[in-house]
Amino acid sequence: MLARLKSQLTEKINFKSLLKRQNSYVIAILALTLFVIGTIRYVQETLSNIEESIPLQVIEDSQAMASILFDIEEIVQIVTVAKLADAEEREKNIATVQKKLLEVSIVLEQKRVKYGFDNLIGTAAIYGVLRPALFDLEGWLQNGIGGLPPSSDIVLTAALDRGRTALAKADSLHAHSNNAAVDLLRIQADKINVFRDAVLLVLIGLAGLAAVLIYYIYSRRASAVALEQSELKHRRIFENATEGIFQAFGDGKLLDANPALAFFLGYSSAEEMKQAVSTLQDDVYLDPEIARKHYMLICKRQYLIDEIYEWRRKDGSLTWGAINAHGVFDDNGKLLYLEGTLTDMNDRVRAEINLRKAKEMAELANRAKSEFLANMSHELRTPLNAIIGFSELLTSEAFGQLGHPNYKEYAVDIHGAGRHLLGLINDVLDVAKIEAGQLQLSERKIDLAAVIQSCFRMLSVRAAEAGVSLQTELPKNLPVFIGDETRIKQILANLVSNAVKFTNQDGKVTVAVEIRQDNGLNLRIEDTGIGIEEKDLPRVLDRFGQVQTNYARNNDGTGLGLTLVQMLVEVHGGRFTLESEVGVGTVCTVIFPPERTLRLAEAV
């Protein structure tokens, strides 16, 4: 029956549909209900079987037969007493026995009709023993035996033997019947024990299912609460976000929007915007073609990322915004709706426009500066060359003496000032070329040792006048260097010249070349000069930067030397570092990459 009920429920309920809908809660309730129904049915059937198997009728029949046997035993005892009594007393006892025999016979017949002794094997056998015996006793004690009166000793003895024999045999059959009933009860007791264990297991199962169901209900409730809180949190984020957030159907109908989007497009609230905007392509997009393009991309599962356009506001004015959007699809790939953000880009667009204008103005200014420097370089160099040349003629007195000695001294000053101004103009032009990216390196293989000696020869007079010695520390097998020889000389000349300038008498300037493990070169210029305080190092490296000390004021300079050195080093792909300590000296290091060196073996 339970299997049939399960089959019927299975036909009525579509379990696949329930699983597809993930309605596990209904499935759990249904499983528990089926389990409870099956348990109740099992208990009913088991109790019915036990009730039907208990030999109640046998027990009742046994009890009735025991009463009859007791009465018969009483009759036997009365017969025994009558045999021992005198004549008068014997007659009374015989009359009592006759009365008792009549009562027992009537009761025996009533019990036979009520309990059906004929259908019970054990009781029927007892009845078959007792009925003839009672018949014999009734006849003997009423009519006697063979002409002997009922009160004779022989008749009483025969009746007594007949009653005792029948009683003994009936007792034996009754005991056997009782044992059979006990065996049946023992079997039922075993069944009850099995049923009790089964019920205990069922109760444990019910308790387990109840616990699982309670936990499941609690989990669902907790999940529902967590989901509500999550939805509330995301709703707050959605409502309070500073960026415009929207959801729309594929046809452009607005599904939802947050207040930020409504305010950005000039609406007082999100509800007003949802009511006023029929479709995005008609009321928000400025160009319908862009709307169609976006819809096509989203249908192809592509994302819109920071696409900046002008958008139409409620009052018809335009505003700049960046759209980010993607589509949401069902399991069959059908577009359900699209969602995204619209960010205010007015400040960014204005900043980009201003930046573009500033860049254009800077480019114009840089072009004007380059043109000015190109023009001025020609205009300045021509008279300067004349000044330098004529002052040099005057200094050498090539066409005769000048007259007063002061004239020659003035000519020397004019010549020195002209050469200084020419060097300044050259430095400014070099910086301008590098900044404009117009400096072209003439790269070739260079012997650094020869370049260093050439710089030393160029600065030897100035070093001798300052009382500073120039020294070198060069490794053996110095690799060939690849670079612009003129610019490398310019780097060395600037650094060595600065070192000589700021080194006291009897000091020294050392130019060393170090080969790193990666085959790169470090060009180190070290002096024993006055040094620079650590706080002044950034200023020294700035353009036109100079440290204002008494010693610096006594030495001319424009502050472009180290700036030019840094630029030339960077053009060669290297780095420039400056370390200094007041009263100890300064170390300038030019770090060239390995690509700038070439082993002599490889050069050959």
C-alpha cells in the first residue's frame, strides 16, 4: 500500500520541475510527510498483525476449561468423601455429586457452544475426555452398575477411578494446551520487541528529520534575513551612489534609475525621470546611431567602457558623460535587460580642453622660443665673434702698441667676457635643443682615456693657476666606449671645470673609470674641494641653481652646467649622481649602461 501511495504521489508531482525551480523546501516537507504517512501505516499494520496473532480465545477457553476441571476435581473429592462416609452421609454426598455433575455438564455444554471447543484441537480433546466421563459418572451415581446401587462401595470406587482417570488425562491435555498458548505468546513477544526497536528507529528518524527540517527552516530564514539586509545595503548603495546607475530593457524603456542619474540629467527625482523618459534613444541619447551601435554591442555580449558622449538633459541642454554598460542574459542567451552607469565628465572634458589649449600654447611658446634662440644665436654670435676676434688682435698688438698699458688690460677683459658670453649662449642653445628633442648624437667608438687627456690639456692652464692637480685612475684593458665624443668631452669639461673651480689650492681632482660586473662603465669625477651641504644638493641640480656662498660669489657661472650634464647623460641612456660633504669634497658619478661599452676583442 505504501508503494502504491508513493507511486500515485510521484505521478501527481513533477519532481523535475521542483528541482528545476530549486524548491528544496517543498521537497523536504514532502519527504517528511511521506515518511510520517509510511510510519503510521507501518505501525497500524504491525499492531493489527500482533493483535490478530495473540491467542485471546485460546486463553479465555483455557480459563473456562480450568474452571470446569476445578469443578470436576471437587466432584472427585466429594465422591472420595462419600466412599468413606456412613450410609446416611453417603446418600447426601451422592446427591451433592449428582447435582454437581448436572451443573458441570450444563456449563461444559455452554462453554463448548461459546468457545467452539469442536474447532480447538487441545480443548476439543479435553472435551472428548470429560464428556464421556461425566456421562458415565452421572449414570453410575444415579442407576448404579450391574444391579448394584449407587451407594455401594464398588460403584463409588468405579466412579472415583473413572473421575480420577479422566481428570488426570484432562489435566495433561490442558497443560499441553497452555504450553502451546505460551509458545504463541512468546512469538508475539518477540514480534513486539522487534516492533518496539523499529518504532524506536522510526522515532529517531523522525527526530533527525525534524532537526534537519528545523535547521533548514532556520537556514532559509537566516538566508532570507541576510538577503533582505543585502538588498537593503545594495539599495542604499544604489540610492546614495554619486554616479548615475540605470537599468533598461532592450527597447530602451527605462527599468530603474538612481537619484544621481536623475539629477545629472536635470530631473528632480528618479520617479520623475522614469515617467518622463519614454526610451533612452529618444530622450537621452543625442545621436540615435550611437544608441543603435551600443545596443548591437551589448547584444553581442560586449561591454561599453568609458565611452564619452554628449547627452540630452530634461531641459534640452547637453552634458558630457561617460557610459559603462553591459547586458544581462537568461540561460537561453536572450537579453533580459541592460545595466550600467553614466558618469559626469564635464569637469574632465573641460580640463582636457584646457590642457589641450595649454599644450598648444606651450608648443607655440616652445616653437617661438626655438625660433627666437635660433635667430638670436646668429645675431649674437656674429658680433661676439667680431668682439672676440678684435679684442684678441688688440691683446696681441698685431698692428703695434696700443699706447697706454690699461688699453691692453681692457682688451683682455673684453676678450674674456666675450668668450664667457659665447659659452653661455652655446649652453642655452644645447639645453633648448635637448628639450625640443632636436639634439642628434654622432655616435662612434671612443677611447675614453684619450678624451680624458684632451680635457685635462684644455683645463690644465686653469688648474695650474688654481694650484689644483689633475689625476686619473684608469683600469687596464679599458673597453671601447660608444657615444658622441663631442658631448662626452662636454660632460667631462663641465664636471672637471666645476671641480677645479671649487677646489682650494693644493687640492686635487681625480677622474676615474670603473667597469661594473654588467660591463657597464662608471665615470667618476672626485675632488677635494669645499663640498656642498646635503640640503643644498637638490638646488645645485636644478636649472640655474647655485649655492649662495662667499666662495661661489667669487666664481662666475650660470648654473646651467650640471643641468646640461644631466641632459647629455640621459640622452646617452645613463644616470647622474652627486654626493658631497662640506670640507671633504664632492663626487660626481656618470653611470653608463652596458650597451655603451664594447670590448676590444669584440671591436676587432
